[in-house]
Amino acid sequence: MPDSLPPPPHHGVLPFAACASDDWLPAIQAMPASAFRNFGKLLQGMLPVHTDSGDVRSLSPPHERVLARALGLPAPDGLIPWAAWQHLQAGGTPADRAWAVITPCHWAMGREHATMTDPAALDLAEDESRTLLAAMQPYFETYGITLHHAEPTRWLAEGELFRHLPSASLDRVLGRNVDPWLPGAGSAGARFGAGPPQAETAPSGGSVLHEVKSVGAKAMRLLQNEMQMLLYTHAINDARAARRQLTVNSFWISDSGALPDTFHAKVQPATTLSRSLAHAAFSDDWAAYAQAWTALDAGEGARLLALQQGGATVRLSLCGERHAITFETAKTGIFSRMKRLFGQQPLPVLLEQL
């Protein structure tokens, strides 16, 4: 259903309201109905206004696509320009430049693959982060990339290589094997063993764009290797290892893309993005996940319900790892009341559709 109406004043976005893990459904089915009391009441006064259909193997997860759509950002898979957006929010101008986010991180090395550890677990100090950035900057510069420190585990990177280089969101790779998500790993099906790579087809210029992507992906793989060798012997990591802290042994590229000079963001409602479900899902802790749902219902669910009952128009986006469904406070009227009465499904049933 097209979303042509002005945005409501309040929009709640719930990432990982549903998960791809085999353990997710039993965890949800074991929860009592009271765990969803406020969200259930909230949805009784709502109708679906938009469905974002996707794939669990897409580089950009559903909640990022929902937010990009709300902001009016371009949203090709893996090329939602969040880094360019952050630069703009910090007072910069689009200037048609390409950006990405570089996240210093720790890969847990297993026998067959490396697993991405949550960067927050590094507890990286700002002076450590700035020292590492300074050491890595000359290597990035050889590829035409300039690094800018934003936060200890979030650096902005400016470089033309990022204009057409799709990158996987950190939310796709946390706690998972990094290999299928690396730049240039191939199409979704090829990355996850669903058949041989398919030839990319596009209108005129498609082969040129494919070559640009390949060059960028190769450059990033070489840079990954160079940085892993640099970081292995860096004094910062020696000191961290002596303190039994996780070392910074790699980096992750995400949020790549560019904003056109003509970009103008939409006027936005008060948007809240709740991360508690995501944190539990990344840890595969389904008891904590159930507790997070209960706490979320008592907090965010109660807040949104109170706003709706007070006459405000509220929007709620339930986001899984494949799809997202957005609901909005329904206008009064016999037709709307009948549709809500006979057409709304219980929240756990809705979640299974994500």
C-alpha cells in the first residue's frame, strides 16, 4: 500500500521483532499473551500501511530499509548511504561525495571461519581508537580514502571507491561468519550456497558498473589483509592483550554510498529505534530475548499506546530479518472499525510473517 500521507508525529521501529534462527519461534510461542499486552492493544487501533518485502540474505536489513524510506534516502541493497547521511547531519554538505563507515573490530578466529564480535565488547578507549586510525590512515590513503574519527568504534571514510561498493550492515554479520558478507562475496544466492553465481545484467553501462564494483571489492580485500598484518603487531594490541582485553584485529565496511547534491531529507516524526531485541538475538540468548520483549511491551509499548489513546497518530514498524510491516493509527469510521475487528491478527502470528 503506498505511503502518500504526511508522516505521523510518533514512529516506533522494532528491529529483530522476528529472527531467522531456528530457536526464535519456540521462544516466541512459549511466551504468555501478557508479554504483548500493550502492543496488542496498540495494534487493535491500527491498520497496515506498508509492507517491505526482502530476503534474509540481503545486505541491508529491513529496519534500515524502513528508516531509509522514512528519511527519503536512496536504498539500493547495500548502498543506503548512512555514512553520507551522518556526515550531512554533522553539518557537512552532500557535494556528491561517497562515504562509508569503518568499524574497528575483533574477529574471533575459528578452525573454518572468522566470527564478528560485537564492537561494543572491545570497550575501545578514544585515545586507542585515534592511535589506530592514525596508523591505518596511510594505507587507506593509497586507495584514495580519508578516515575521519567519529566515535571509538565508528570512523567515517570518504572515498570514491564507496560510491558503487555494496556493503553489509553490521546487523547482518554480528555473531556470524564474516565470509559471506565481505565485499565482493557475490550475489545473495552465491554467498549462501544457493547455486552458482548469476551473471549481472543491467541496462547500458551495466558491465562498466560491475567492473567498478569488482575493483572496489578487490581493493577492500587487499586492505583487509594489510590491516590484519599491521594490527597483529601493533603496540595498542600488545597492551590490550596484556590486560586480557579483546584485540582490534580487523575492520568492517558498512553504510557505503553517496547522496546527491539535490538531496533534501523528509520532515520526520519522533522516531524511536529499540535495540534490546537485537542485542539478545546477536547473543543467541532466547531467554533474554523473551525478557526483552516483556520489558519492551511495558516501556515502549505502553508509551505508544498512551499516545494513541490520547489522540495522537502513531506508526509502528515490526521488522524481522526478511520483511517489515508498518502499521498506523486508523482513522475512525465504520469500515475501519470493522476491518480492525475482523482483520487484525495476534502479534505472535504477525511476527511469524516477518
